[in-house]
Amino acid sequence: MPSQDSALTMLSLVWFTRDLRVQDHPALSLAAAGGRVLPVWIADPAEWARPEVSARHWGFLDDCLRGLRADLAELGQPLILRTGDPVEVLTRLQAKHGFLRLITHQETGSAWARARQQRVADWARGAGVEWVALAQGDGPVLPAPPLPMVVEGTGALPGLKALGLAEDRCPYRQPGGRAAGLQLLESYLSVRGQGYSPATATALGAERAGSRLSPYLAYGVLSPREVQAALAEARQRWRGNSDWSGALRALAAQLRARTQAQDALPLMPPGDTPATGPWADGQTGLPFIDATMRALAATGWLDARSRALLAAVGVHHLALNPSAVGLHLSRLCTDYDPAIHWRALQSVALGRIPDPVAMGQRLDPQGAFIRRWVPELARVPDAHLHAPWLWPRARKLLAGRYPEPVVDPATAGRAARAERTPVPRPLVTPRKRAPKGQMALDL
């Protein structure tokens, strides 16, 4: 055990992964309590070569890291950015600075990410470095600690080409970073959530009134404890106001489900080929399905029920490989969190086979969502918007503009129910029952 004097000057390295904040950061607080801190984030090329990630994830992450860099600099110690294999990066930093502890948070992501963390833990033990992997924890929200300066070059983020990432235009992507997350949280609990009920919300209603906090929780710019604390304050503020009960209950339930999903065993999705073709291109001829795919491609976000329906049609009605469906959606979702995404896909693949036309009518009863994202259907009357192939003038007016459906949804649904092809077992190995019924905990 180090003496009290040596503990006050101990140098610890904090390895940031999906915890890109300084507030309520147990690893940073523990390190700062013992002395000086090297805060490090590593761009691992092997991680960005994986088929489930894309340049839109990198863009959101870039926003988050810019905010983290500014926050750490304000505390006294800038963020150190490095590119390479984490073991090699840490070996070089340890040889230069001789840090005694390596502190991080427990990995709750994919099996691949947990295996990488275990490899770093093995390196630390072999190098004589104390390895500490903390749970994010319960209790009060931790303040950001002051950090004494350590002289080390801050480095820079690599570009897309250096990581082998193709450009991925997402024109309406949510901005990343803590400031944007806090603004959304405050607006949801003070204005936008009033009267919101996920059970009855339309696709457009969820877009406007849902919290949309999932990407900020996925990258850890907000901690679940911070959101819980803000939720508790909102409950006191809106006590007795029935207009707020639905939104507050929804946020609490989603936070519980997120914790349950991240406590389960890690997953490794089989295969490495995302889905392609009409479903992936938003050209199935099923208007609401095409609208949801196009919206997701343009924004990086989709409400939970629409996302579940989109995945279900791919898996069941079009008989696409569940892993290929999951990989395509993971690349589009800015809130991609592997601990949640693959269990949610398993729930969809093993769950009820929906009627995409009936569900689309429930989620977009006025057709406004379809008209926004599928402008080819502008001349189709409202009565036929969800099933334009039943409109007598469809063949004449839509030929060459919008495709006929690639499957008859009713026939394909009956066939899928009759076959119920099992999902490949390697897709998921749950420790406890996964949360039901949603493609993603998109909040």
C-alpha cells in the first residue's frame, strides 16, 4: 500500500471509453483524489474497422470529445488523444510517465469491447500497474474534480480516411456533446414532455416530444444518475399535474430497462455484412417502412416503435438475416449501444410479427410522416397513402416514380408466422431476461 504522502502525488491514468464527461465520473473522481491524472482517449483502428460502426458515429463522437476536451482543460488538465492499439498506446505512456494506476469504467458494450478491456487489464498486471475498473455506481452525483497539470502533448483525432471510414452524410443528425444533451434533458422535463405518452405517440409526435436522450447516454456525456436526479426534481415540480405523468414514467422505465440490458452478458453479433437492397434503401414499396428507413438514414434517430417495426419487416416479411438487419440499423443509429441494440433486435426477431400497414396507420394516422419522407407519393390520396397499390390510379401515376411492394405484406406476414424460422443462437446469450418489445431504448 502506498503511504499517504505518496498517494497525494500518485499519477493515475484514466482511460475514457463510453463515459465522455467530467461530471459524475467515478473513475476520474477516484484518480483525482489520489493525485495527478492523465485523462486519455484512444482511437482504436480495430474498433472502427468493425462492420457495425460508421462515420456518423464518428461525427457524433467528435462533437462529444470536443466538449470533453474543453471541460477537462477548464479543470486544469487537457484530454490526451492517441490513435492505435490501446495496449501499445498505454505501454508508451507508462514508459514515459510511470503511472501507477490505470482506472476506467467497466465495459458494458459488446463482447469485443469487453475482450479488449480484458487484454488491457492483463497488460496492466504484467506491467505492475494497478488496474481498477469501476461500475458507474449508485449514490449522489459526483462533482467534477480539479486536476493538477501533467505535461504531455494532447494529440489530435485522426480523420475518416485514417480510420478507413467512408463518408456518411447524415444531414439532420443530432449534435453531440454534453451541452446538447443537457439542453434536451432540460427541455424535455420542462416543456416538451407535457402530455407525452409513448403508448399513443405517433412517429412525428415522438420526434417532437420524446426526450431523444439515447445518444447522449450511449456515449456517456450524460450519466444515468444525472438523468435520475433531474427526473426526481421534475417529479417534485410537476407533482399532481397529470399532463406530466406519462413523460416522467416513460423516462424512468427506459432508464431501468437500459440498466437491465447493460447488466446482461455481452453479445457478439454473427456475420459481418449489413443488409442491402430495397429494405436498406427505403424502396420496398411499403410507404411507412420506406419513410422510417429514410428518416433514420437522414437523422440517425427513430422512435422505438417505428424502429421495431422497421426491423421486424426486414427480419420477418422480407426474410433477411437478423444479423444483417441489425448491422445495417446499427450503422444508421447515432444512439447505437451494442449492449442494448442486439438484445432489442433479438426481442424483435422472436416477438410478434406485426402488420406493417396497420401499424403504420397507427404510428402515422394523418400520413404526415410518409409525406415528409416519401415525396413520390404526393399525388396519392390520404385514403390510399399507406397502401398505394390498392389505389386504382397507382399503376399509371406511380410507375417509374415509386416501386410496387416487394412483397404482399399480408401474405408475407402469414408465411412468416407459419415458418417462425429460429434466430441463430449466437446472436444473443442473455444472463437475465432482456427488456421487451422495443428495437432500441431510444428514449
